[in-house]
Amino acid sequence: GAVVSQHPSRVICKSGTSVKIECRSLDFQATTMFWYRQFPKQSLMLMATSNEGSKATYEQGVEKDKFLINHASLTLSTLTVTSAHPEDSSFYICSAQGRGRATDTQYFGPGTRLTVL
Amino acid sequence: AQSVTQLDSHVSVSEGTPVLLRCNYSSSYSPSLFWYVQHPNKGLQLLLKYTSAATLVKGINGFEAEFKKSETSFHLTKPSAHMSDAAEYFCVVTNLPGGYNKLIFGAGTRLAVHP
């Protein structure tokens, strides 16, 4: 199956710092990437959708200045959590969809666990 | 609007017995439906998908699901559970035809497998 990677897998940071998470599609061109957030024992919550070369579309209630998304190439999207606070601690998962693979399927990364102290 | 209801938040089975995870959906369109599995602290892995082809869909690891339009259901089954099947399972529907858009997730079903 298609492979999507995320880096880092785990990050611990101090309150007030910014953290960047990378999402890469390794064997297909991801024209669309999605960023999700998952709280413990809960389902995934879509944060934003990004299409390559254009601005991300954020879901209602998600602060775009807080969660900066860049999708500069067909294989890479980044999520930057700016001025992180303890309430931003969560499991962040990206997914990718696009050319060279079934266009009706999202392939998920392994997730990044962010802990803000 | 699309929605997904997973009827059981927890399912517990013995190893070697059948698994049934129930999912009902609501959709204004002919939906694309998916089952994903998530092991602890891991991302989601696609088990199988239905996209208007055969109504009985076979997936990985011996799982299958049947699309029943009359019942608006897409239940996930496996004839014999294995310890490694213990995980969280999500039933998912897309919100637009063609599947090239948002996924609507069910709340998830936690499957426990006992020896």
C-alpha cells in the first residue's frame, strides 16, 4: 500500500515554543493532504485540508494562525504549531490522497504525539 | 449530509471466534465507505473500502464488509479473531461523490480479543 511518513513521531516541547511536523508521501504524488487531531480514546478531528500550491482550508474552530499548514510540494506538507501550550498536546495525524494511487482513498501517516510542558 | 454511527463503542471476543463490528451510515449520495484500524499510538491503516463496485468487499487480514443499501449498513466481519486484531476500528464515509474530499469518521469501536 501507499506509504505516508511523519516526522517526528514524538516531540516534547516547552510552552511558548513552536513545533513543526512533517508529512511526506513516499511513493505517490499527494495533491491533497489532510491534518487531523486525535484526543485520547476519541475519534479523529479534521483540522484542515491542503491542496498543493494553495492555502489550506481550515475547519470551523481551528485557528489558522495557531496551526500553520504549508503544502509546498506534491510530497510534503508541514504543520507548525505556533506558541504551543499544554492544551495543544495531542496526537496529530496526517493523510494524503492523490495521483498514482486510488484517488478515493486517504493514506494515513503513523502520527506525531506532541506533549507541551 | 453524511454521517456514520458505530453501534458499539466496545466489543470483546475470544480468540478464534467471529468478529462483528457494526456501522450504519447516512448519505445523500452513493457513498464511498471505508474501514480503518488503529493500533495503540499508531496511525490508521486501511482495512477495506467500498466504492460502488461489488457489495461484498474483502480486505486485509481476513476482514470483509458488506454494503447493504436497504439497511444503510456496512458491518465489518472476520470469521476468526486473532490476538493481533485487538485495536480501534473506525468506519468512515466520504462527504462527496468520488471520495476526493473529507472523511466523516465514526466514533470508533474498540475490539478486545481474549485468549
